[in-house]
Amino acid sequence: MDAAEPPGPVILDDVRAEGVRLAEAAAAADVPLRLMGGVAVWARCPSARLDSLARVPGDVDFVGLSRPRGLVRDFLEAQGYEPDRLFNALHGAQRLNFADTVRDRPIDVVLDRFSMCHAIELRERLVLEPVTIPATDLLLTKLQIVELNDKDQRDLVALLADVEPDLPYLTALLGADWGFEHTVRRTVARVLSDLARFPLPAEVDGRVRAHVAELLAALDEGPKTVGWRMRSRVGERIRWYQVPEEARREA
């Protein structure tokens, strides 16, 4: 009599716990897959658990690497996720989609780079931390948003409260891209102007404001490339960001 096959992985009902489970399993299996998005914010920011900032994401977002993307695909299928075969065939060089069909819950994997309003290259940085993309990159994925919605604001407040950004990395990146830096400045101004919408303990509120002040001071003092200076002369007369729908079409 043949031995019964061991049961497969159990997908968790809580999307946040499931995202962390997948990320930890991927790290244990040496699969280059790191969390980003709301689940990543929840995983690494204690302030994201506050009543005024808490939210339940609708999906799990990952960053992977394109060169061994077969590892990512095989891993997620082995974890019980159904691939979107048509989408993956058309866009698999930059992006992969999977779904938990029982819970109607998607998984979106971008490969090598995050590209929405602005682009962040992650190929060389993906393995710096075991569960999520590096904290400063996670912060940048939210700071690069031109049109903030409620969930993005909640995530940003939590990140600004709890993340000590890598300022040399951040200023080098933004000092070469006037458009990205301009969006970051606009975004943090919007967060501060709306901060009263999210009642915070005084200590958390203070950390947000202190980290924003440190960030802006670093940007003011950081070196700027010739390209940055030339683009700054044009300013907002020409759109300085990519519309997210355009980024998705390119993917």
C-alpha cells in the first residue's frame, strides 16, 4: 500500500499573516521573493497596528528577480497559488500574477524594479533583508505616489513613524532625479497637512514629524547631478512623473 502524500501548505485566511508566511518560506527555500505593499508595512511597522492606521490589504505584493523567475513561479504554485497563465505569458519578463482561488485573493509579483509614478531599481537590493524589501525602498514605494489615497496615507504615516531611512542611499537616488525628488517633497507635505486625520499618540506623531524634517534636510543638503539641475529649471511645466496606468501597460 502506497504511503499517503503529505498535505500541502495551508493558506492562511488573514492576508497579512499569509504574506509573512510566504515570505519566510521563500527565504528558507532561497527563493528571491520579498514583500512590499501594505502587508510589508504591517510586517515591519508597529505603528501600522494602531487603530488610526490599521487596515487589511486586499492582496499580497512581492518583488522577485526576473532571471530565476522560474523559481518564483514554481514556489508559488507549490504553495497552492494558481498562475494567471495568459498574463504571465505576455508580461512575465516584468511581472507575474497568481491567485488564491478559494479566497479570490491575488498575488502580484513585480520583477527587478518597481515602476509606478517613478521607478526604483531593486535587483541589487532585493536580498539585503529576508522578508521585505529594504525599509528605505519600502518607504520610497509610497513616497513616489503622486495621488495619495487613504490606504497609502496610512501606510506612509506608519513608515515615517517607524523607519530610519538610509539617507545616503536616498539622497543619491533622488539627487539624480529631480522629478522623483519633487514628488517626494509634495508627498511628505501632503502627509503632514493631513496628519490630523489619523489621531496618533504624541510619541508617534513626534517621530513622523522628526523623520520628515530629517528627510527634507538631507534632500536640501544632498548632492545634485547635472541632469537634476537641468530638469529643475523646467519644473512642473512638463509632467515629471509617469501615470501608473502607463507603467502597467509597459509591463
